[in-house]
Amino acid sequence: MRFRLRMTLCIVMLLALAFGAGGTMLISVSFRESLDSERDIAVRSHRMLANTLVLANNISAQTDIEDLVSTLRQMDRQDAAPWSGLRLQQGERVLYASGSLPYPDTAAAEPGQCYIRLYANDGVGVLQVSGMLQVNSRDYLSLDAGYTVSHLYAVRQIQMDIFYRLLAAVVTVGAAVSWVLAMLLTRPLYQLGRVTRQIAGGNLASRANIRSGDEFEQLAADFNRMTDRVEEDIAALQDAMRRQEEFMGSFAHEMKTPMTSIIGYADLLRGQSLPPEDQQQAANYIFSEGQRLESLSLKLLDLLVMGKDEPEMRLASPQGLITSLVQMLRPSMAERDITLQCRCEPGQCRMEPDLVKSLVTNLIDNARKAMDGAGNIFVLSDMTDTGCRIRVVDNGRGMPASEVSRVTEAFYRVDKSRSRAQGGVGLGLALCQRIAKLHGGDISFQSAEGKGTIVTVTLNGGRGHE
């Protein structure tokens, strides 16, 4: 059963129960009060009748019962008499009777007291009031009077009929109103259900738009936040899958080119007699491509290892590390008419020196590859509150703005033909970013075509005591 229908049925049942119980109780209380009022009237009427007989016939001194019966008969013939029946008895002997009384037996009551009984059957009600009259010091007479209360039962039946019609109308109207209220109250749930089905069908952009100002609105907001997070996670997963596919495609391509050349030259050396110069050229090509595959495998291994192991941090001087590295690389740069210089602030911070040295070496090597001829490379470092900042500045070709966000992807190269000719495989900056992340830092790029590039690396391993 649907929640809306269950809510409607519950409201209707509560309404019917409350209205039915309240109406029945009200009618019952009204009937009892009316009946009590009729009892009081009957008792007063009976006492008035008895007192009238006493005063009119001086019962305490009267010995002629026939005169008493005659007086009672005259009073019974009056049109305004409130009773419906009278009976005067002396023991088992009935002296006078009129109308119909439901109880023939005489109630045991002391003189001056009344005994009341109610007879009701099929809407007919009679109150019978019985009492004793003392004729003389020896004789007692019983006086019974009946009073009709059938009109009370008729009124109660009319009230019940009206109540049943009202109850039916209230239940009908209440059911309609309850259905409308249940529909309004549960509408947010149906909206959430519709959005849920749309999301399950693949429409991740669907959102619940509920403005009820209550818990349903809060639930919808939480649901939308959850959906946003799910959509972001799915987008990130799809992006990761895309990057993985690109990685595998790039890796296969990088492996295919040198392997094809190695196999071709090896087959040529094995199957044919070549002049010494050609043999030397083929051997050199096989050797260079083998070195390239070795470099590729080592860098992939570094990425894999850094993705699993935490580096062992220790205090080191960025100034000393960078200065020694620049001095070592400066001769090879001079052969290409490239000036390599550094300016470093003294101090110590926590780092893994071998990883940081690999990071700076890759950045300098990338700056070298960005040179079409002579140029300048500057390596700068300064200390920060949480570690150090390293910048590598070159005046090479630079990069388009659209390429800057992708240069840290594995195997990605801005100029693929030029990078491959220079021996690059597109893993250097991916390694640099991984090393920066392991040190709690990040890497950023500022580049303009024809003006050069500034690479900034922040390392947040912590400062040491100087």
C-alpha cells in the first residue's frame, strides 16, 4: 500500500474514532441528564399526589377508604395529570387502577419514601414511582404512579440519526481533505523518488528542487550534495580512466618505436654482411635506443615506487644541493651555449635529498629541451615557514596556455616530435609533481610562447633549526 493512501486511511480512522466517540458520549450524557430530570419530576409529582391525598382526606383520621379512592379517581381524571397510570393497593387487593403500569408488584418502601424503577423496551419508556400511604395506625396503602419517558428515547433516536448522517459527511469530507493533505505532504518524497529514478537511469545532472522550508528541503539539499559528490567522483573516475588509456597508449607507442628499430637493425646485422661503418652505425642506434628504453623503465619504476613508499625525510640544505648540482651540469650546458646559474638562500629544511635532486635535474633538463639554441637557465631557491621554494626560469620557447595544465601528465609532451628527437618520453614533470606531493607541496607553471617558462616548486616538509 502506498504511503499516501496509508496516511489518508490513518487520518480518516482517527477522525471517525474521535468524532464518533465524542458524539456518542455527548448524546449519552444528554440522555442521562434528561432522564435524571424526568426522575426528579416524577418523584416530585408522586409526593405531591400523596400529600394532596393526605390533605384532602385527612388520611391520619379517615377510616373510609372508599372516600380516598373517590378522591384519587377525581384527581386522575384531570387533563393536566402528569402521570400515565395510577394504582392504589391494599396488600394484594387493588383498590384503584388506571392506565398501564409495567410492574404489578408493590415496591417495599417506608412511608414517606419513594421507590423508582425504569421500564424501557423498543423505544417505549416508563418511570414507575412507588410509595406507601398510612391510612390509620393499622392499615397501609401502596400508591404506584407511572410517568412516560418515551419522548426521551425518541429524541435520542433523532439525535443518533442526525449524528450518523453528520459522521458520514465528516468522514467523506475528511477523507477528501486527508487525501489532499497527504498528497501535499508527500509530494517532496515523490519528487525525490523521480529524481532518484532519473539518476539511476544515467541522468546525473538531475537535482531535487524542493522549497518546503522543513525537513524535506533539508533532505533534498543533502541528497543534492550527495549527488554532486557522486557526479564529481564519477567524472574523476572517467578522467582517470581516460588518462590511464592515454598512458597505456603512450607507453605502447614509446615502446614500439625503439623496439622496432632495435629488432630491424639486429636482424640486419644478423643476416647480412655490412660495411664496418654501417655496422658501427647500426650498433650505435641499437645502443642509444636500448639506453632510451632503460631510462623509460627506470622512470616508470620510480613512479611506481614513489606511489607506494613514503620518503625518509631528513634535514638538508637546498642551497648546497642546488649549488653542487648546477656546478655538475654547467659544463654540459656550456657545450650547448646555455648559461646555467643559481641563487639560493641559506637554510635547512626536511626533505629527501635524492628525490629533490632528481626533481631539480628534471626541471633543468626540461628547460634545456625548451632551448632552440643559446639561452639562459636560472635556478632560484628561498626558505619558507614550512620548507623551501625552488624556481627554474628559462628564456626558451615557452608553452601555449592551453598546454600548461597537462604538462604533468605521464607521457604528455607539448612538441612530441621535438621531444622525441631530444630523447624525452614525457615522464620528467610527472616525476617532479609526484616528488613535490610526497613533500607536502605542489608544482606550478607560468609560461608564454616565445618568452620562456617559470616552474615553481614548493616543498613543505618542515624547517630545521639553524
